[in-house]
Amino acid sequence: MRTPHVTLNNGVKIPQLGFGVFQIPPDETKDAVLQAFEVGYRHIDTAQSYRNERGVGEALAESGLDRADVFVTSKLNNAAHAPQAARDAFDRTLDQLGTEYVDLFLIHWPLAMLSDYVETWRALEDVYASGRAKAIGVSNFQRAHLRRLLDETTVVPAVNQIEVHPYLTQTGLRALAFEHGIAVEAWSPLGQGAVLGDETIARIAHAHDRTPAQVILRWHLQHGHVVFPKSVTRARVEENFDVFGFELTAEDLTDIDGLNRDERTGPDPDTFDRMP
Ligand code: NAD
């Protein structure tokens, strides 16, 4: 079955549900991605810092799927923010993936205290102009970071990939993105598992005869987020893909919105300064 798409601000279509490969060891990535393809996923989210782009590329080649039928995202390594370093790093991504282009390339973290992300963005604009990234975007950008790009650069990011789940709903940041036509991609959509045991989620899951993970993913999809849950366990990979046969009610959505605790599972972008 085909997943619904979100149309990005430059017309590129992205499958709303994908497969994330963060923390999948490089030597297990090819098999995990092949399994995801078998289940039906056609959107893979990787990054230079995950060190598993090669495995994604090998799966792509071995699957026999048409390149045009798979959406691949990668992200710039934090150590490569300087404009020439960013352009060179992008070349290495294509080399690792063994493809002529990526569908989406992101600045992984703003690193505002260490580098000038506006200059880095201009390097990504060059890559975009070359046609080797069909769309470009950012990740972990806060409101102030987005505003600077909107004020000082030409290409509006196609996406902002941020931590979002029922315990961290990011209402203001999501609203700013949507207001400017920037799609919201929710990383750690299940809160890395932290939200799965929530009582409200369990009640709603019971009412729909679905699992907590399916209810949380449905909440994301109905809010218009792009998601890419991660699992290497086949049953979970299938469960996470089987989210199009039911719908949450408006009341369910409101109840889940109300779970927000502004609780991060990952680093705070305003203080994160790691250069792996
Ligand atoms: P996630 O919310 O997808 O949770 C993954 C965890 O939940 C794993 O431990 C997995 O075993 C478990 N899980 C998955 N499906 C389940 C199910 N159906 N039932 C029970 N448990 C289940 O968290 P994540 O992996 O951190 O995020 C997903 C993707 O987001 C990553 O793979 C990566 O692509 C992306 N990401 C991006 C950034 C960024 O800075 N841009 C940061 C983190 C993650």
C-alpha cells in the first residue's frame, strides 16, 4: 500500500510515514532497510552522523526499487558547517549512498554558538541549485533560527525536523513553521518509547482496538507531521506501518495534545554543541 504524501513548499512530495535509521549499527542497516522496504516503507531518514548512509545505499541498490520510488533524506554532519566543508560533505553523502541525488538534505543542528548557520544554509542553497538535492531543510531549528533564515536568505526551508511527541508538543514552533509553509517532521515520534506506557494513550488505544504506538503515530499524521519511527523488530516495523485504517476523533486529539510536559528525550537545540 502507498502512504499519503505531504507536498513540500517547492512541490516535492514526501511520503508522510517513513523509516528512521538512527542508532542502527552500520553493518545492520542494509538488512533493516530491506525489511522496511518489504513491509512497504518508501522513505528513509538517515544522517551523516549515523554512519550508516552506505547501508541505506546498499539496500536501495539491492532492493531493485526505482530510485524515483524511494524518498531519501540525509543531514549535514555537525563538524561540516563551514560552507566549503558543507559542500564537500554533501558530495560524500552521495558517494556513500551511491545515488545521483538525495530527495532532502538538512542542516542537522543549528550550532548557533559555534558556527554561522546562515552561511551554512547558503551552502545548502548552492547544493539545491545544482539539482543534487531535490529539497533542502533544517533540523532542530528554534524560532529565532528560522526567523533569521526567513529574513536573510532566499530559499525557505522545505522542512524543520524537530523533536515532537505527546510529551513535547512544540505548539509555537510548529505554528511558526506551518505559517511559513515549512513542513514539520517529528523526530523521536514515540518519545523513544517513553510515551508508550501513558494511561491516556492506553485508553484511546483500547477504544480503537489499536496499539499505543499506532495511536501516537496517528496523532502525528492527523496533525500533518511527517514521521519515521525506528525499529528493527519486524512485528513493530509492520505495526508502525499499519496506521491508515483508523482515525482518531477530535476529542482524542485534544486529549493527547493535553499530555504535553515540555519534556525532551534528546538535547536542547539552544545548548547542543557537539561536533562528532
Ligand atoms: P522513536 O520515537 O522512533 O522510538 C524508537 C524506540 O521505540 C526504539 O527503542 C524502538 O524499539 C521503540 N519502538 C518503535 N516502534 C515500537 C512499537 N511499535 N512498539 C514498541 N516500541 C517501539 O525514536 P528515534 O529512533 O529516536 O526517532 C526516530 C527517527 O527520528 C530516527 O531513527 C532518526 O531518523 C530521527 N531522529 C532525528 C534526530 C535529529 O536530530 N534530527 C534525532 C533523533 C532521531
